[in-house]
Amino acid sequence: MVDTCLAIDIGGTSIKSGHVDASGSLVGEIRMTAVGDDPLGTVLGIAREARDTTRAIGVGSPGYLSADRTQVAYAVNLGWRDVDLVDRLQDATGRTVVLEGDANAAALAESRVGAGQGQSSVLVVTLGTGIGIGFTVQGQVFLGAQGFAGQAGHMPVHGESACCDCGRVGCWEISASTRGFERMLDGTPLEGHGAREALRRSALGDVDAQEAVQAWTASITAGLIPLICMLDPACIVIAGAVSESGSAFLPQLRERIAHASAGQVIGVYPARLGPAAGVIGAGLLAWDQVR
Ligand SMILES: [Zn+2]
């Protein structure tokens, strides 16, 4: 009996794939494949190659998915519109295929087998060039009526401030994303050095870096508080590359949240699975279909 599921995490420039066992552990290494000129052909190729060694296939995709999770409705980086990914993969492999958003797949992994393991509800916040959130209840991702839950990066929390790529003003991610953090470094000696370097220098006592971290954690908190009020999560997991530098900003973030959330006790933890979260989550979703 085959005892792993193939998991595919599609990114803008490369596709991660791996085999995941029923407990959510990776079996072997994660493989990286360039997206290339034909992303669909690349995904189908990875799946065909593994069809005899997989029970089912889980896929995490960027972009907007259809509410029934059979199609990628729109993924700008892949040039995809209304791609019947589930049908195409099932036809190519004869296996059960499950599709979910990449951020949701990663959130599921962190909540079941990562930093949120054992918690009843987990809010996973990914800080990158934008902000993505995934909210899980009893190990299941909350999707909303049409599958669009979690577009929290575009909550208007900053009043009439700068314009966002989405066309609105005041979006949370304008200043709370890592790109927002990097903008806070403009005009300081740290300009152009990137978020992780600024966090490193902040931990070493650099005053400019520390001031930027203060402003950044205030911005992150401004969006987390309404989410905490609405969702009352048992814990918050901070994901994204900056989570590896968590000691430089998480203590301050915890303090701000405790101060602003009036009595609620919420754990705030760095993500534990790193860049493997998307693959592991896609694998767990595949297992949910066949066990
Ligand atoms: Zn926006």
C-alpha cells in the first residue's frame, strides 16, 4: 500500500513538491522545479512522475481559486485564468486531487503540525511583501462563504494614509508587511538593507533599526487587534521569512497585543515549518480526502 501523498506548492518562480505521510511528516526532500514557460505542463509533469507512488495529490496555488476549489480563477504570476487544475491533474494521474490556496495550505500545516499544534483555533499571519492570513478552527481552515476569507492585508486600518496596489488607501499591508517595514527604513542609514538585516541590527542595539521596529510592530498590532476582537484565536503564529528573526520583534509585538487586547491571553509564536509549510499543508489536505 502506498503510504504517502504527493504535495505540490506552486510559487511564482518555482514549484516545491514532496511526499507527505499521514502524520504530516515529509518523506524525503522537497524538490524545487522551475515554473518555466508552461506552468501547467510543469505541474502535470511532476504529478505524472509520482502517480504510482502517491495515494492522492494536494496542491497549493497562488491567486484566486473558484469557490468549489476545482479551478484557479486567476493567478497573475502564472498567467492563469480559469485553469481546471483539479480535472487536469485527475485525468493525468487517476488520483484524487485537492486544491487550496497556498497561504491556507501553509496555515493548515502550522496549525496542525507546526507552531499552533494542539491549539483549538490558530490565526496564522504571513508577513511578506504583502500580508496573508489563514484562520483554522479545530484544524480546518475557515474559508468563508465564497472562499475569500483571509484577505486581511487589505483591511483599512491606517485611515487616509498611502495608496495600496489594490487601489484603496490605508490597507494594513502598506506599513505592516515587510515591504512596509523596509519603507520605514528609507532616509536612515539602513535604507536598502532589507527587513532581516534591519531586525538583526535592531537586536544589536542600532537606534535607527529599533525605531523602525517600534513603528512596524505598532502597525502590525493595528491590524491584529480587530482580528483578535472578531476571531478570539487561541494563538497567533507569525510566518514568513522574518519569523526566523522573531526574537528581534516578537517580544515587543506580544507586549503591544497584551496591552491592546484587554485581558485576552494570546500566545504569539514564530512559525515552525519555514518554507516547507505549504508542501506539508497540501499533503495534509490530500490525506484528508483518502483516510
Ligand atoms: Zn490594499
